[in-house]
Amino acid sequence: MARSIILWSIVSYLIGSFPTGYIVTKLFHKDKDGKHDWLDIRTIGSGAIGATNVGRAMGPVWSWFTAIVDMLKGAFALLLAAQIEAPETQEIIAAVSAFAVVLGHNYPVWLKFKGGKGVATSYGTLFFIWPYKSFAAVLLCGGLWYIIRGTTRIVSVASMVSLACVSVCFAMLGAPVTFTILAALLALLCVWRHRTNIVRIINGTENKWHK
């Protein structure tokens, strides 16, 4: 078991550390004259490589593309582990893989451990962690994210609150304790990654989402 935990921690971390937003802006961003400019996403906005910051640089289409790929990173790590690990170890390995893949996204070794906030990747792992009830829980909380973002126009608030609600939904639906704890830890990690946003929210200077 210990070997499997170490193995899947490393594998999932590397999968998560694929820097989608960084690559997207490097390869496809163009300046105001329409010329390819090799933009480093870490030099604008929040400095994060996630979908929200990509949206600031390149608009909603590339933001959604980045979010979907970041979600799929989490799904891929879980599905890969499920195909290889024995059934009796899959629950703990799934939880370990899910947490490691989000850590990889947040702290990618390729970018000196400066990555994204982990929201999309967290949702991707939690969606697949406990079929089929996790589908309902994550879709419900995803809808909550959309409502909060629309009413407050603050993406960070929507992300933190909706992700925290996943663990509540898991507990209410009777998820394995391992998965409920995982969801809570990912929510806490999300809050930690948004700590500068929290300061700006308190000061009334947080960036607002624009349609």
C-alpha cells in the first residue's frame, strides 16, 4: 500500500502539473496588432495560470478551454489509477491521487511551483471520485458557483463557497469518509490559494467579473 501511495502521488502530481493556462497563452495569445507575442500568463492579472486569469488575457473561449483541460487532468489521474490498482486499495489511492493532482496544478515543478488556484482541477477530481452520486453533488455545487458569480461578480467567492459545499453534499449523500475528508481538504487548499483574494475582498478591492 505504501508503495502504491508514493507511486500515485508522484504520477498524479506530474499529471496535475501540466500547465494548461501557461501553454495556451504562450502559444496562442496575440498582441493588439494581431501578432503572436509569447505572453507569460504569470505576468498579468493575478499571476495565476488558471482559467480565470486566462480569461482576462484571452477571453471566455480560452478560459473555458483551460478550465475543461484542467478538469480532465483530475479525471485522467483517477481513471488511470482505477484501471491499475486493486479494488481493495482503490478508495485510498483515489483520494491520494485526487489531492496530488491538485497540488501538481497549484505548484507545478516546471514553473518554479507557481501555478493556479486549483478550482477546476478540484472539481474534475471530485466529479469522478464517487460515481454516480459525486456527479450530482459536483453539478449542484457547480450551479451554485454560477449563481454566486452572477450575483456577487466575484469569481474567488464563488469558487471558495461552492467548493466548500461539495464536502457538505458528500456528507449528506453518505459518501465514504475518505472522500468527504478529501473534499474538505481541497476546499481548505482552495481558501489558502485565494488568501490574497480574501484580503482584497475585505478591503473592497477584489476584481469583479464582467460579462
